Amino acid sequence: MVSSTQQALAKGSQFGNVTRPARALIGWMPANEAELAQAQRQMNAVTAEHTERATRATASVAARAPGIDQSDLLTDIPEELAGHVQQLKAHSSFAPFSAEGWSFKMADLSKVCALQPIVFWDHAAERAQAALAEEVLTLAAITLPIPENVELPLQFDQIHNTWIIASRNPNLKLVGNFASPVGGHFGCGFLVAVQPSFVQVASYRNRYVLRDGYHRALGLLAKKVTKVPVLFREFGPFDPLGIGPGMLPDAAWLGERPPLLADYLSDDVSAEVQLPASQKMLVIQGLEMNPLG
């Protein structure tokens, strides 16, 4: 069944919590997690309807024929992307990817396995807004963007002597520190950046999985764009994938009936949910202390 998702805006609850629309792969989630996802993560809000829908989704997964078809998932990138690829390779932030052996490929996203249980829907639509299936350079700008300087929303709390930087982008990170003379004084602090993020497909235990780029992948599939430029790398059976916490259980995506990216948009096995909105926040505070001893 095709998703009936409406691209709703973030909204507030009666308790003042801001929520955002998301798609949840409830057919592969543990039962209690599938129920909580539908109840905005509030245990006392779980209903019989939530339990029933999670049960139906699990049954739909179990009714599938075992195995998936990932043949011809990867192809070579077209010649018209040569300039974009060279520009990306020349950027200093791409050096770690080159060192790890990532290569450039075209991938059929509809055949790639999903590891992430939930993807925020509004962010997905926003990231893929400019996508056009027939314009591969436009797609590359979405899936393999050339890193550029980003103006960060910096705030200073004078009372608490604290710098605060907040963003919806989870790639906002502390990337270094410094200490040097500044205007006749001595300055020390941290380096902050939004690290580059690319759509990454990994081969792991004879299965192609999405390692990064879930919002863009979902947004592209919602626009019926399936074949896009990606980074690709083969991992050994015991190599760490380097994915964060909170992913689906390994048995879900390494089993006989794993979720595909296209399943986020299928109401048989997934659900539209409203979840608390979150931000990545960096807090850098200067303290004056007088320790004893």
C-alpha cells in the first residue's frame, strides 16, 4: 500500500512540546517501541489501536516472501558528473572518505536496506525539494554536496558566560580546539562546524544498506526519484559500520525480510507518527573557579 502521509508542519502539544511528523518502520521495531513511536514516546498515551496497528505491521512483514532482490543496485556514475566528483575529491573535508576507500556510484535507493527506525518527514521533504530525476547534477548537489561555509546561529548568554549554538542538523559538532594570543590577551576555545554529510551505501554481509543520508533518501523516493549518485564502500563481515545508536536490531535488517528504504512510504509496514522535535545543541561555558589546595 502506498503511504497516505501528509507533509504536516511541526506543531505543539497541549503540554507545550513541539512535535514533528515522521515515518516509522513499525513492522520491524520491537512491539513496545512501535507502540511508543505512535504515542509520541509517552507511555501513558499508548492505546489498543497503537498495539493493533503494530501487530498488523509485524504480520505484514512476516507474510512477505523471504529474500530481497538487490541485483543491479549499483552502476557507474555518468560522465557528466566528472567535474562534480573532482571538485568534491579536492575538498579537504573529503580526505577521510578517500582514505577509507569510498567510491562514487549510482544507486537504486528503492532496493537499499534501511537501518534507521524513524525518519522525520518534514526534513526529508525539505532536503529533496529541488530534486529532478532527469538532472543528475541537481541530484548530486543533494546527495553529494560540495561542502561550503555555513553561518551558525551563535548566541551568547552573558549572565552564565556561555556560548550556545543550536541546529536541527545532527552534523553540528565540535571539531577541534585552539589556544593563541588575541589582541594582547590569551584566547582559548573550540572549533565548531557542520560536518559534511553524503548519502552513503555500504555493502555489509552480502547486503546493501544505507549508512547515512536517510532524510534525503526518503525525500527523493517520495518524489519518485530512485537512481541517484552516492558514495559506496564494501565492509568486511566484522568491520564496524560506524553507525550511531538507536538503529533497528541487527536481526531485522540482516534477516530474510529486511526493510527497504521504500518501506518508509508503505502503510502496510510503517506509520506516520508525531514525535518530539529535537535539536543538536553545543554549549561552551567559561567558568572562574578558586579550588582549595
